[in-house]
Amino acid sequence: MEDPCKSLPAEFLRRLERIVPDYRYPEVLEALREPRVVALRVNPLRADRREVVTELEAEGFALEPVSWYADAFILRTRTKRELMATAAYAEGKIYLQDLASMVPVLVLSPRPGERVLDLAAAPGSKTTQMAALMGNSGEIVANDVSPARRFKLVANLRQQGVSIARVTAIRGEVLWRSYPEEFDRTLLDAPCSMEGMFKCSDPATYEQWSPRKVKVLARRQAHLLRSAVSATRVGGVIVYSTCTLSPEENEGVVDWLLHKEGDAVELEPVELPGLELLPGLTGWQGRSFDPRVSLTARILPSRLMEGFFVARIRKVRSNLPARGA
């Protein structure tokens, strides 16, 4: 049988060999071949964790706890479709979400009573996770410019019992003008080339990929991230994440921000005990990045998780233009 991964773009595979450590490359390639596990979060806004687990186990679902996140579980028996047919799913007691996708909000660590921005929020997986961690106390501005995606966002917020989110539709690059330095914490889970979600058996996941598209996306991501920083108060935290492996969209964007904002921002280590994270690359294709970029984190694709990138940024002084300037 022919290897389905041979249909992946040749340039993508050449880049992947340079991004992934040699000792992990076979494992990553295998992860692109195999289906990933089904993972879920229990939603504490709707139900108690133990009650939900007991309810699902009584219906024949075996759940494996995730060591680094008490509300997360891996489905070990039965199927995703069967899980979506349960009352627990219909009632918003659980949310199906890849494990890697849960990491950025944990790194952001929003707290009850805070004012939080989700700059590119739809379809709402991370917005609903934020609200759960905040205990529905505080305020979340959930922004997305796509009407279709915003419709799904609103539906998910309602199903999950989120009462603190206000949905907006402002172009992300200029959102800071409506909310200058107003948020305690900001998440930018940026639109990206989605390399971390590629599946060899599904050409739809990679047929639109190209090096040119990566460069176009990186430019947009940089301006979105700068807007996120401008919308965050001095002393606040910004988390930048993508579901791609591309250094141009990841470390390159963070490096650009460090040069543009100077001492207005600092990078903080991305740490999540129990989860393996690789340090960010300090250079790519002959370009050296600021050494601090190594504090960012990369999650390689595996059977358990999609590929992801996460950076935690602290704003230490105002970066807004002086009035009248």
C-alpha cells in the first residue's frame, strides 16, 4: 500500500525535517498518518466533574484523565459520534476539543473578575474554556469578523452556559483603537496555515498550503499580535498561539514584536507541568531570532495532540502612541 504521506507537499516535508528534531521526526510523520484520539473538557459551569465522568462511564464510555489538566479526558472506548449523541454533550456538560488547543488558555490563566479579550474567538473553544476557569465572573470580549463563524461562537457560548462574554465583530488589526489598554489578559489564537492539523489521509487539510500563504499569514499575524498588545493594560498578559509548525508564523512573529515594541514587552516562560514542550527556535532559514524567543513553546503533532505553538508575553510599559502624535 502506498504511503498516504507521499501526497503531502514536498516543500512542507523539507521544512518539517528542519523544524522537528531528528529523533522526533519519525514519530511526527507517523502522527500525521494516524487518527488522533478524541479529547474532551468537562464544563464546570454546567456540571460537577465527577458526576459527568460517572454519567458517561455508566453509558459505556471509558475516560482517561489528563495529568496536566483536571477537567480534560481522553476517550478510550466508543466513538466521537456516539459521544456527541449523549445528553452530557447536548446539555453543554462537556466540550470536545483537541488537547493542544486547551494549552493556550491554561498558559493565559484568566482569573475570576478579570477583563479578558479573545481577539479571534470563533468557534469558541477557548472562550468557553476561559469562562469556565473564570467561574463566569468578570468579562470576556469575544471578537470575530466572520459572520458564519460568529454564529457558531454564539451557539457554543449559549450551550456551554457562558454569561460573561460579549461578542464583537471588529477587524482585529484595529481593535485596540476601540479598547486601548483595557484588558487584563488577551488571547490571540491566530488564523494560521494549520500545519499542526495536517492529516496525510485527508488532502483537504493541506491542499491549500503553500510557502507564499505562510508568508501572507505571518504578516497578518504580526499586526494582529501588535493590536493584542495595544489592547492590554500595562502589567497584563498576552498569549499568542497558532496550530501551525511554521517558524515564520510562530517564532518569526514573536521576534518581529520584540523588535517593534522594544522594552514595552517581555517574554515569559511557557510552563505546564506534566506536558512536554519544546523551546522555540532561535533561527530559521539563515535568519537569527532574538534569543528570548527560546522561551516560547512548540507542541509537536502526536497521536494525542495536534501541533501547536504558544508564547506568553508580559506588557511592562505603554506602547500606545502619545496623544497628538
